[in-house]
Amino acid sequence: MRPVRTTETRATARAPRTTRAAALAACAAVLALPACAELPAVTAPAAAAGERAALVVQPAQAARVAQAATAPLEAAGDPAATDLDALAERVTGPELDLRRAAAAVAAAGVTPPAAGADDLDAISSVLPRQDGWPRWFLTVTEPGEDGKPSVVVLRSPSAREPYRVWGTPSLLPGASLPTTGAPADGAAVVAPDEDTNLPMSPRAVAERYADVLLHGDGSEFADLFTADAYRSSVVSSAQEQARALEAAGGSLTQERTLLDDSVVAVRTRDGGALVVAGYRSSVTASGPDGGRPGTLQDVAAALAGRDGGVTSVTTVLEEVVVFAVPPGGGQVSVVAVQSGPVSVEAS
Amino acid sequence: MRRAIARLLLLAGLGCAAAGALLLTVLAPPATLTVAVQPAAGSVAVVTAPGVLDLSGPAATVRAAAGDGRDVFVGVATARDAQAWLGRAARTEVTGVAGSLDEPVARTSAEGSGAAADPRAADVWLASADGSGSAELVWDTTSDEALDAAGGAVAVVATDGTAAAPQRVELTWSLTGDAARHPAAVPLLAGGAVLAVLGAVGLLLHRRPARASRAPARPARQETR
């Protein structure tokens, strides 16, 4: 029994030492472990190869930008009281020209023609996928008092400049916009000269429609477009004036040019395209040589700054037109238009 | 010998469990991570590199203050849009966080030269905040994957885009995942509990013999007559 007792005694004597060592090790580990916790590392987003271009604006951003850009237009309810300098901060292109003309007409005490959309609250948007600047996107508004939804065209020339309202064409009666990708998906941009799976390129659409507006059914491109109310009204009005002036020995001359860099387009869901284009047209009505001077109508007189003693008058108009181009072949449709006089010169 | 091992297991288990509990409570990493950014001299803006806002947690907070009370702007844009807005302007780029969880330091680099433009005039911002003297913006990073095609989201801090950037810029993240909880805490707690139970069972199975059994009673004297 004695040797056994000796072994137990040694084990009992060693145990406290082992326990103390273990306790010390545990304390050291506890103190050391927090130092092992590591900072999270930065992981840069990896762009997948061949990834689509990014949206020009995110859907929520588009709503906010459109609201900010259209706020000065909403505030300019009375054209006579419009602050044109404030308007220029957020409005540009044909929309600004038309609003300035409306303000000039109103300042002369004449009721101006409707310059643009009367309700600018966006209910949807068309967001192109595009890198770089200039950029653009569209919003579609609720129908206003005129019962017609409008398309608000917003453009930004550079990253350091805001989006400005460039045009607010209203849908023509019975027309509807072609379906594009959902805002979150965006829509692919169609370059002005691209005609992949289209009857013609966006630029050709704009140029050929200008010819149709000038020559009516006599245009070689007349059959490429479906009949629309705007074309009918422009062509018939010009023909009536021309007939009246020619009967009196005078003349009517017209020209229509595309505004610089105004043609933009996106692919629609069916593979076609939604095209936006802007025009400046001038119509010169001249009386017969030596004929009796005439008078101008109220709006033209307000813009010209005179109302009588006129033998020749040149009216400059600006137009924003939205086209629906079908995929493959088929006729192009005009779905929305904004138009109005921006200046009148009389002599 | 077995009793000694059992006692060692019990003690080690209790120690590990205590260590785990401490790491989960008193010694847990901080709940948030905040780094201060010192803009380089001449910088008109401070910008975060792609991925920095997504460092940790569902949101990142950007705070900035200008000592002289100037207007301060804080915006978040896609990386491509922010780059287009900055152009070649002088900026301080925050590329990451170094140091430790207790003393984190912003890793920065100075880039470009010249001025930018008033950031308030631009429409590239996904969200923005501005104020006189200071501004703060909380950016929800949960939807940043949708911005990957545009290089992710980055923050831009400036005054008017031409004057010096705000002198005090702070980035704060909520720590989540491994950064929010020490990775050894739960294993220590669970492992310690198991060891402690094993040790306790060992001690029960190898109980020291009772004193009575080790010193048997002296047998009663037998009387013979």
C-alpha cells in the first residue's frame, strides 16, 4: 500500500501547478483573442464582362429629378408672371423658347396659345441605359385638363449640370406610347443612325417626317408614316394659306430643319424604337408686290411687336415630335406633338 | 490520475466558457466602426472608393463639418457618375480602413488638381444632404448590388466644389457578421460547456473513496470466557 500512496501524493501535488498553468493560459488567450478580430475588408463591385450600360438615372432618382425640373413650370402657371430667369435654370430647348414666347404674348395682354403640358406629375418613366453625357430620359404624365397625357423630355448636357425640361409633347388623340422596358430595367439606346431591325434609322424618321409635313401627300415619304392629326392640320393649314396668298398674287414659303442633336431614341419592348425629334420651322407669308399692307392676328402681332402695315411675315415655330417605329417594316406613327410659335418677324 | 484529468477538464471548460462569455459581452468588438478622414491639402472633395460604403452593415453614415461654418454637401452617386462629376478635380479618396477595430484609420490617397463645380447644381446624386456648417447622410447599402453596372455607390463630400473640402469627415458603419462578434466567442462558450460537463461527469465517476472505507473500523474484541 505504501508505493500507491506515494503516487497519489505526487499526482495531488502536481494538480495545482497544472491548474494554475491552465488558468494562466486561458487568461492570456482571453486577453489575446480580441486582438485577433479583424476589420472588414473593402470588396469593390465586380462589373460582369459584357454588362449592359447603366441606367442614366435610377427610378427613384428619376422621379426626384423630374419633380425638381418641372417645379418651375408648375410655378409658372400665369405666363405673364413667369420668371424667365428662374425658368431657364431648369428649362431649355423648345420648351424654354415656347414659354418665353408665351410670356411675351401674355405681356402684350393677349392670351397665348398653350405652350406645353398642363400637368407634369410623372406616372411612369422611360430610362435609357447609356454611359457618358449628354443624357436624357422621359417621364409620362397624368392627363391634364386637356385630357391628354404628356411626355416630358429631360436632358442633361454634362455631369455637373442638371436635367432640364426640353419638351413636353402631348399624346395625339387615340395614340399611345409603345411599351419600353420597365424603369428598373431601362431601355437600350438606339443611335440616331442605327437601323438594326427598324424600317429606317431614327434620324431618317425625323428627316422624312419633316418632308411629309412640308409636302403632304406629295412627299415621297408620305406612305412611310400613318396618317395623324398633327400632319393633317399642318398640311391643310399651309395649303389653305398658300392657295389664298397665291390667288392674291402673294406666296407662302416654308422650311423645316432638325434642331441640333435633337434626335434621340430607345428600343421598345417589341424590338422597334421610340424616337424623339425637335424641329424649327419657318413659314413666310408674303403679299403681292405693291399690294395693300395687312394686319397681324393678336398672337403674331404680340410677338412681332406691331400689328399693322405688314406686307410680309415670317413665323418661326418649334416642334417636338415623338414617333413609334415598328420593328422590321411597317409604317411609323406619330404619337405625341408639341408645337407653337417662338418668334414673328413682320415687314 | 483520472480524477486529476477530470478536474483539469472541468477547470479548462469553465475557463473557456467564461472566455467565450467575456468575448460576447465585455470584450465584444464595438457595435460600430467609425473612421475620421483628413482631406489632403488642396482637395475640394472627399470621395470614397467603390465598395467602401458597403464595408459592413446595412447602412453607412457620412458626416462632415466645416470649421468655418460654410455650407457642407454630402452626396451619394454611382461610381461612374461621381467620377464624371469630379473630372480631374483635386480630391481625397478613401480607399479602405486600416488599423484595428478599436483604432481604425482611413486609408486615403490624394488625386487630381483644380476645382470641380457646385455639387448642388448636379443631378447625379442618388441621395444628398447639405447644411450650413455640417451635414449628415445615412445611405442604405442593401440595394447597392443594383448599382454594380455603374460601379457601385460612392460618397462625395464637398463645400461648394471649388473651395477646400470640409475639414472633418467621418464614415460610420454598423458592424455585422464576423466583425460584430468575435469568431472564437461561440466556439469557446460551447466547447467550454462540453469540457466542463465532461470534467464534472469524470469527477462523479471517480469519486474519492469515502473516509470510512479508507480506514475500516477496528474489529470488535472477542471475549472468551
